[in-house]
Amino acid sequence: MRRLEGKVALVTGGASRPGIGFAIAKRLAEEGAQVILTDVDTSGVEESAAMIREMNLSATAMRQDVSLQADWDQVIERILTDFGRIDILVNNAGILDVGEIDSDGAVAGLKRQLSVNVEGVFMGTQAAVKAMRAASQGGSIVNISSVAGKVGFRGSASYAATKGAVKLMTKSVALETAAEGIRVNSVHPGIIRTNMAAEGLEENADNYAAIEAVIPMGRLGEPEDIANCVLFLASDEAGYVTGAEFVVDGGYIAQ
Ligand SMILES: NC(=O)c1ccc[n+]([C@@H]2O[C@H](COP(=O)([O-])OP(=O)(O)OC[C@H]3O[C@@H](n4cnc5c(N)ncnc54)[C@H](O)[C@@H]3O)[C@@H](O)[C@H]2O)c1
């Protein structure tokens, strides 16, 4: 039997390819989950879902801006109507604004990131907890933070503020829901080869080589590296795991 047979999973930010959300959605679907992918990029998320369906797996696309309460209400209601339950939520959608503390537009960038990376994850977690509680069948919520939510990086003060917030909101909610079997954990990717990383590194081969030189495993992460960790947390194999942080970074911040 596949590891997520019979489960219904929502993954936000599933349009980007290569992207962490798409890789997670594909991996969960491979293990038998019925996956719903959402994104602000309507055509991109439709294509992602179609690609997963082409593998004879279950995937549905919905448009959602995670920073809007109304979109959360609508998406959760539609999932409950169409699929009858929600077992797994992966709060993956996120944005990155690079710039030192005194750069132009730093405060505006902070506010943009707070609305998606913090308010979006908060509202999503709240919506999932309510639905999971109502069903009394437990559940797993996985919040995608970052290594920037654990240690400092120059030029990442605002992004780090949002990813650190994700780490600690995760633990607090985990305490509130542990007795009901609703597990809440955070995943902290290192530098993963996606569209976001390409923008951050401006697709410059020298920048990639410089990063690889400081990663103990000698390579950037692939979206599938994150997807495999999320799969474990989403599955019943992680039944005794909650409020925990999972760093997936090739040893980068162990130094
Ligand atoms: N790539 C990395 O190196 C890295 C490292 C650490 C953490 N992360 C985190 O992993 C997650 C995924 O990152 P990625 O590299 O795949 O990024 P990406 O930019 O490639 O993809 C992010 C997706 O989120 C969507 N999105 C953005 N704002 C949204 C909104 N308001 N509502 C719904 N969808 C929205 C985008 O349209 C896009 O499809 C993010 O939370 C990111 O912060 C990435």
C-alpha cells in the first residue's frame, strides 16, 4: 500500500517549475494522496496539475492568493465539498525580497513578505486546524520555512523575519493541537534549485559555484530533496513528530 493512500492534501504555491510546491505535490500524489495545488498563477498551477494527472495520479488545481482570508475560506470549502476531508496541508507558497536593512523599499518588501509568508501561513494553518478538528481524524500541517528562519544571512533581514515567525508559530500551534493528533512541523530548506533561487542568484553560474563551494555536500538542493522530507512528515510514519524543525540543506548551517 502506498504511504498516503486515501488522504487528501492541499499544497500551496504549486505553479512554479522547477519549484518546491510542484515537487511536493507530485511526491504526495505518487504515494496515493489526492492532491490539490493552489497558486496565484492560474495557468501555471493548471499546467502543474495536468502534468501530475498525465502520470495517472490525482491532482486538482485551484486559484488562491494565500494572503487573502476569502481565498482560504473558498478553497477549504471547495475541498470539503469535492473531497469530503483534508488530511494534509503544506504551506509552501512564499516570496523572497533580497536587500540589506537600509536599502530602498526594504519596509515595503517586509510588508509584502509578511502578508504572504506569515499571514498566509497563519490563515492556512487556522483554516486547516478548524477543518481537521471538525473531522476528528487528526492531520498533518507542514510549514515551509527556510534556513533563513534559523540563522542570519546578510541581505535577508526581512525574509528571515518572516521565516523565523513561521518556525515559532508552527511550534505554538503544535502544542494547541497535539492531543487531537493534528501534527504541525516546519521544514527549513537550504538553497534549492528553483525559480526563486534563480532570481535570488540572478542565474549567474559563478554565484551558483560560490554557493556550492560552501555547502558540505557540494551541491545545491533539488526540489525533490524537500519533497521527500515533507512526504515523511505528511505520512503516518511521522505519527510521533510534532512541533519539530527539519533542516534539509546538505549540511550548510551545521558549520
Ligand atoms: N528555493 C530555495 O532556495 C528556498 C530556500 C528556503 C526556503 N524556500 C521556501 O520554499 C517555498 C517554495 O519556494 P520555491 O523556491 O519553490 O519558490 P518559487 O518562487 O519557485 O515558487 C513559489 C510559488 O508560490 C507562488 N506564490 C507566491 N505568492 C503567492 C500567493 N500570495 N498565493 C499563492 N501562491 C503564491 C508563486 O506563484 C510560485 O508558484 C517558499 O516558501 C520559499 O520561501 C525556498
